[in-house]
Amino acid sequence: MDSARMQGGRKRNLVILRAGDASLHGTWLPPGGKRNWDLHISYFGSNEAPTPLDKDGVTWSRDADNNKWNGIGRALGRQMFSLDAYDYVALPDDDLIGSPDTWNAAFDLARRHHLGAYQLSLHHASFFGYLDTLKQPFLELRYVPVVELMAGIIRVDVFKKMPYRSLEDNLWAMDYVVARLLKEQPKSMAILDAVSVLHARDFWTGPLYNSSRASGRSLHQIEADFLSRHGFKRVERRNLGGLTRGGRLIKRLWWTLFLIPARVLRKYRYLRGLRKIAHAEEGRVYLLRRFASVPGLEVAPDKVTKTR
């Protein structure tokens, strides 16, 4: 029996997507793509409905709120689905390019390794904030003390303990909430190197960050103040060992030289003022240029503009 299903074929994985009009989730739903997960779109865009929609296992609600976690809380409150029907829930941002098989494989790996929370690694052409989130060659996964929930998946029993309706100024605190919940469970958090997505827009460019900047404080200061008020501490991002594709445990990771091109690319984009490498139009996604190991999308440089 498929590890992602129970008797009767019910899917045991859920993706809750906060999506605007520029969402790139169309790459996850190509015609005929088989999925071991259901999708709920918590939509904050201006159109009549999010695009695209897939009739098989997709629901949506209009949850107008700039904050990702407030929006997720609103979607859960509508009771259009029950968390009790699922084992894992993914909470991705809407600027990730992948495929149905990307998420299929990620859910399957979680069960194989009994993970409590984890994230998909990032393709080296991605916009990235932390080097350790980039895909590492030769590995299946790396154990870590904290994951970045931009491309995160959480076991439902852990997710239920989280305060979904975030408080004011919550930018990235949920990463540390999950880290605290799983702190006493060794090897329960990981970055999946065997499964990666392309993060196609620069960080800190959404409406949430625009309103936060209006306060006159830096984004890092806003987050530090939030964590202090609510009794959370930042968790140091470090590798706790990895598993090779053959299942061998490696305690020390030495191939950071493979990450140098990604660092150079990030600096180049900053100097050029390039803030996105993909564009969505009526559900179709276009790339600035072709990237190796990214699904075969149309390349349309004229649709991807430079913005500061």
C-alpha cells in the first residue's frame, strides 16, 4: 500500500498554500500529474479566484491578510478540511517552482525517516537567505536544529501545537517555535537534499515586509523584539550530520566549495537589481532563463523585469 494513503485511498498529506496573483504553484499542478497530497489555497490576491485550480483534491478560500500565519489561521478556521485526516502538512510560500513529484517525494521521505519537521532544499539558482538551505550533492538529507518554513513540512501533531494565528510583527518566529517543540527529539528535523525546489523571488519583497519597514525599525530588529516579548530564542543554524543516498551516516560535511557559484550568483543579482527569475500569467509560469534540473517551463525574459 502507498505509504501516503490509508485504506480507501484517502490522501494523508496536505499542502496549505498562501497564494497571491503572482503565485507559481501552477508548476505543481500540470495536467495528469499524480499527487499523494491534497491542496488548499488560502488566497489573498485580487482576482475572482486563484489560478490555476485543479479539481482533484483542491479547495480554496479568500483570506485577505498580509501575514502568512494569520492567513493560515483564517483558512483553518473555515473548517473546509480537517487536520485529523492528515499526517503531514506543508506550508510553502507561493514563489517556489517544483512539480507534483517534488512534493510526492518529500512526503514519502518524511515517513521513511520518521521526521517531525523538515524543508525541501533549494536549487542552486534560487534566491536564498542561508547557505545551508541549498541542495548538497550526494546526500539524501541533513539533520538540523531548525528549518526554514518557506518550503517547510510539519507532522500534524506538531503543527497542532503551533499558534497559527500569529501575533503582530511575527516575521520568521514560527521557525523557532517548531525548533522548540522538537528540541528533545533527535534527528527529527532535516533538510532534504534529495528533493529541491527553485525559489524564484528575492527575500523580503512582499506586502508584509513593506508594512513592517514603515515602523522605522529594521526587519531583524522587529523579529528580535518579537522573540524577546514571547520568550523564544534564535536557534543557531548548523548541520548535525547527513545521510548519503545509500543510507550511510556522515557526521562532518566538507563540500562547501560546491556552494561558491550560488554565492557569486546571489551577489550578481543584487548588483543588477534582479528581484525575481520567474513570472506567472493566467496560471502559466515563465522563466528568465533555462535552469538545469528545473521542470521544462517556457523561457520568456521579457516577462521578468528588474525591480529594486
